[in-house]
Amino acid sequence: MVLYPEKWEFKVGWSTNAVKLGSNEYLVGWHGIYKETNAYLNGLAIVSNDGSLLAISDYLLASKELWETYGDRPYVIFGNGLIMNKDVLFWIGGVCDYAIGVYSVDFDKAMEKLKWIKG
């Protein structure tokens, strides 16, 4: 899988571990850096076991609360892990290089945000 930056992004990259969804589907977190503010913006993708991109979301997680915007690296939420617990997806990551954030969403709600490319 290769993701290239859009014109408004400085970089894009993989952020989290892979969560197995099915025999050939894995959910991963990815991020992009917005050029104007250096903010890290986060999304989800589904890849196959050979690395093919099957589905991808737009950005779903970005700094908005005060504690998410100030710190050693302002406007940075960097993904470190995804955990599935029953029907809840937990996204865990560093916040502004000074704290750890734990975010949760109903799994089905997160999946509704993905755009299928193939599969």
C-alpha cells in the first residue's frame, strides 16, 4: 500500500497496529500532516494481507480540545494503537508529545466513514 500526500499535506504515514477484521482484511490507522499548521490528522484504512488498499476514510480524528492543541508539539495526535473490544474501537496515541489520549467509537460508526476502493 502506498499513500501519497495531497497538495495540502506535508507527509502521510501509517500510525497504528493492524486489527484483523476477516480472513483478508485488516484495519489500520494512518495520519497526514497539514502543511499550514503542522497538525496531525488521522484516518482509518482497510488493507489486505498483501498490502493492497481496500478502503480508506477521510480524516476522522484531529485536535480540537485545548489539551489536544497545546504542548511540546501543538496540534499533534499521533496514533500508536487500535484495540477492538466487543463493538467498540479504541484509538490510543500521543497527544502533543506530553500526554496519552484514548478515544473510542462504535465500530459500525467508524466503518460507515470508510470509502471502499476494492473488495
